[in-house]
Amino acid sequence: MSNNGRKNPRLVADDRRRKKTAKPQATQATKSTRRKTAPKRKSGRKAPLVVRLFGGLFGWIFRLIWAATWRITAVVALIVGMAVLYTYSTLPDVREVLDGRARGSVTLRDRDGEVFAWRGDQFGGVVTAETVSPHLKNAVVATEDKRFYRHFGISPRGVAGAVRINLSEGRGPLSGHGGSTITQQTAKLLCLGVKYDKSVWESEQDYVQDCRRGSLWRKAKEAIYALAMEAKYTKNEILSIYLNRAYMGSGAFGAEAAAQRYFGRHAAELNPQQSAILAGLLTAPTRLAPTTNLQRSHDRAATVLRLMYQQGYLSEEEMEAAQNNPAMLSEAAEAQTGGYFADWVMESGPDFFTRDTTEDVLISTTLDQRIQRAAEEALQAVFDEKVKDGSKAQAAIVVMSADGAVRAMVGGRKTKVTGAFNRATMANRQTGSAFKPFVYATALELGYSFNSTVVDEPYCLDIPGSGRWCPENYTRKHYGRVTLADALRRSLNVPAVKVSEAVGREQVRKVASDFGIESSLADGPALALGASESTLLEMTGAYAGILNGGSSVTPYGLVELSLLGEEEPMMGAGGGIGERVIREEAAKELMFMMNQVVMTGTGGRAKLPDREVAGKTGTTQAARDAWFLGFSADYVAGVWMGYDDNSPLQGVTGGGLPAEIWREVMIRVHDGLEPKPLPMLRGQQVATDRDIDPRPQQQPQQQPQRGRGETAVERILRDLLGGGNR
């Protein structure tokens, strides 16, 4: 067949090798295509309807919650920010909030100028975080808020930890541990900026309690205030406010007051041991105060020192050294001298300068701490040695100078007290025979003498409205004619009543009142036997009038009152020697008569081994009160003993335990003092028991002479009656 002139192609075999090479490429492309198209085949499969429904619902809820959450969060953040911004604008300058006391302080100094007591809200002065001892600063941070310099005012970790601890201990989440930062505690001390208003709160205590409330709303406000403080103040400024306003026990507000109160030094001078005690007080200032329980304070300080070591503020050696040598109180803080005296002085001054002062006040007083310790030690010694264990009998002591300056005061057996019932100034008790010197003082002033005589015999008196009254002597015996000196020496009742009736009860009442016994005096004849009530302070002051030669005295403890930083005093002493009551010659005779009471009479147990003293015993009906009051040439002292519930004393008279307490006090008071003679009448003799004629005798009448014997006393008193106690 013709091919139209074209050649047929040459026959060639297939190139199998080349075909084999091309085939894998096609396969690879196919696989690639399959991989790309695979998802399309997978997405084409439909999930079950239920899964799709629940998935869509969950997604919708999540989106709804998220939308609500971020919006609420934004709103809350905006509100909090505005609240913080507003609070920030109300915060005062840091210098204005360092001293937040509502009351001022009162510092009391003894006669030598040494501080012995504090009252009111003590504030030693402004300190800062930079000026206090670094040990104190570190101790406070380690104890109260170890992350203080790292947080922004509140500590979520601290709050969460506190809630966990409270729940584990069975309390509510906000009860007990608070987890508060130092900034939050400072905000609380500032009462969140709310100032005390008398029209809102009934008392300052209610105001403080309201500031310390721990409700959830209160916590929220506290957190906002803390955030504002962090924005307004530096960390050290916040810590400075805290160190100045925190209460540290015993009336001390702030680190400086506490350092001076407990250790007698400035806050800048505190060592680690002292700093640990102050930092430990912040959790429970009243219970942990070293003046309340020093051992408990030391135990807490040891924990603070351990925290300081754990946080790198102390080395292990420093911690152990501090724990092995705990801080001790200053002498003034340890002694706690004159608590009763300090309370009395505070009451004797005007309230606006003492109990209710808003200023810082300094009071110079008459207290002698040596004499105060002598009185306290003497009382303790007698009760330890001569009063049975468990006895509830009480005693009080007053020691003063002849001008009424009170040198010591003990108002009860517990001497380390503040604000306690003061039996020396508050207890009005019957005086018994301790009143008799004023009966004889009246007679001596009217012209009778220590050796004037009176007959001691049975007498009765008809008292209108009360019937017949027949007083008896303590011994139930009568001694016939006796001198006035002997009647006082034996503390005879009938002669005392007869003399009182002879000179006139009104005269006796006037003399006693002029000597300073201001209590209501009895109207009847029992006046002579101490039926009236008086305080130990009044009675001791009246005896001081005898020692100073017959002039009245007003007992006083306040010498000078001034404001802190002011040179001119606001007021001076409110007591001292007043007007003359009896002549000096009469006072000298009375001193002689009272000296015989101690030398040979009922007050023999009060005799001192190296100097002259004079005094008088007193025991009331049924021995409910026992007294001894007397003096040396240097000091006057009074002792009362009894029960607070007015129960009778068992086997106690004024010449017993009270005289022994008085003797122990005066021995200690006069230790190291040169003996001085009493300014009493001398060169005269007193009738002895042998000279007394028990039979009534008619004596020649004589005209009364001042300072001379008057044997006509018997005639004047013959028809008068009386009675009383020893």
C-alpha cells in the first residue's frame, strides 16, 4: 500500500525503564493530592446532634460569663479606683497623724525629781522609722508583716492563710487571725479617718471598739484605706505612723513612750532584747506588758527574736545571746512605787489637768521613794510573820512630814496596783481612842495641865432619845483619881468623857476639826471615845499638827504642776501648815503625854530603840478597827488595820499589830538619820500607879492657869459621865 511517499516510522521497543521512573512521580503526586483532599472528606462528616447541642450551649454560657466577668471586674476596679482616689484626697499630711491620743499624759516625779509613775495616755514624743533603733524596726516588721516592703497595702496570701487557720481552729473565717498588713493595722489605728465625736459615741471606749470592728464591709473599707495610704505615703512613713500610734501597754502609746516606760531609755537606743519585748506587745499589749507579767513578756520576746533570725535580721549567735540575756525593766518600772499615792495625787488635782487632761502634764510630788519602800516592806514583813495565812485583814499606812507633805502611802496589802481601793484615803472608819489626844488638847488649851486630875469611877449619863449610857474602861476596872497624862497613857474611857463634857463637846469638835478631821463628828458624849469616822490620811494630818507645835496642816502630795515644754508652772502646792489651833505650850504638854503612851502605856510595842517617839493607840467597838498613830521629831506615821467588810479583828488592838507595823515602818524610815529629841515638855514627872489614890478626895480649889495643874477638875467633872474604847 502506498503511503503517499512518506516513510514508515522506525519500529522501536518501549523504554520500560523510563516508564518505571515516571510512575513513582505520578504516585507521589497522587498521594499529595490525597493528603490535601483528606480534610475535606473528614469535615464532611457530621457530629452527633446531642454533642453539637451541648457544645454550643457550653460555648454560649462561657462567652456570657466571660463577658459579664470582665465587665463586672472593670466596674469594680473603676469603683475601687475612685474610692481609693477619693480616700487619697482626704488623707492628711503624715505629720498630722503621728500623735493620735484623745487624752494627754501625766508624768509624776518624786521629791528628788525622779519619775515614779505615769497616768493617762503616755506619749514620749514623735519617732520615725529612720530614727528608732534598727532592731525595733526589724522586730516589728518580722513579727507583724514580713512582706511589708513588698506588698501594695494588702496581702492576699496573708488573708488566705489567716482564713485557713481560722477555719482549721473552728472559728469563722474573719474571727481570730486577721492576716492584716502593717498598712491595714495603721489604717485601723487611724479609724479609717473617722475622728471621735462625743455626739456620736457615748464614750471614747465605744469609739475605739467601733474602730476595731471586723465585719466584711469594714474589712473592705480598710483595704481601700490601706491602698490609698500606700499611694499617699512611703513605706517608712506608714511604719512611722504605726510606731507612734500603737498602744504598747501600761498607758504607753508609741515606741518612745514604751521605751521610756519600761526601760528608761529612748526608742533609738533599744537593743534586740528590748526591741523584741516592744514588738511582742503589739498582739496583746495589756496581757503581755512586762510590768504585768515579766516572764510572759520574755517568752513572747524569745519568739520575736527567733522570727528576726529566720528573716535574716539577726545571726544565730545574736539570737541566742539575746534569748539568754532577756531585757530587764528599769528601776522605776520594776518598783512600781507609789501606786496609791499616784492615784491620790491625780484625784487631788483639777480633772482637766489630771484624769481628763488633753495635754502632757508633769507633776512634782512630795513622795520619797525610800520611805515608800520602807512602808511597803514593813507591812509585808509583819503580815508574813504575824498574820495567819489566808487572812483577809487589810492595813493602810501614811507617812508625812510635820507640814503635811505626804512621803509615803500604802492603801492596802497589795502594793503594786493602780486604780485600786485606797484604804488610806477612801475608807472612813471609827477612830476609837486614837481620837482622845484632841480631847486633851482642848483641855490643855483651856488652861488645864498634864497633871490635872480627874476621878475614874463608874458614871452613867441619860441621853435624850437613847436612854441611860454607862461607859466602861477597856479593863472593866476603875482607878480613882488620875492625872490627865495617866488617863491618856492607860487610854481610860471614863476620864476622857468627863474631860470632854467639862470643856464642852463643841470645843472638842472645833479643835478636832481645826486640826484637819473634816469628817462628820458625833454629837453625843461618845465623841470623846472616837465614835466618829475619819480617814487615815485625815488622822495622820491631825497628828502632824501636834508635832509642828499646834498648827493645822492640810496633807498634800502635789508640789507643782506644769505642762510639758513649759517653764512656768500652772499651779503649786495645795497644802501645808495653816492656822494655829492650840498654843505651842499646850502642844508640848500633849506631846509629853503621848510620849508616855509609848514609854509606859498602851503603845509600848511602838517604842523605837534609838529615838523619842509619841503616839496613841485606838481600838473601836468589837475591834472592827485598830489604829496606831504617832511621830518622831522627823516624821508622822499612821497605821490602820481591819476588814473591808467591817468584820471584827481576832485578838487585835491598836497596841498590837498596828503598833508593830508602825514600829517596823519607822525603824526603816529613820535608818541612817541622826536621832533628834521630840520638842515636848521636859523636867516634869507624871504620877505613877502608886501615887494614884483610888478613893475620891476633895482637892483645894485653884484658879485655872494656862499650862498649870488644876486640882479643881474633880469638882468641875464630878457629875459628868462617859465611856468608850481602848
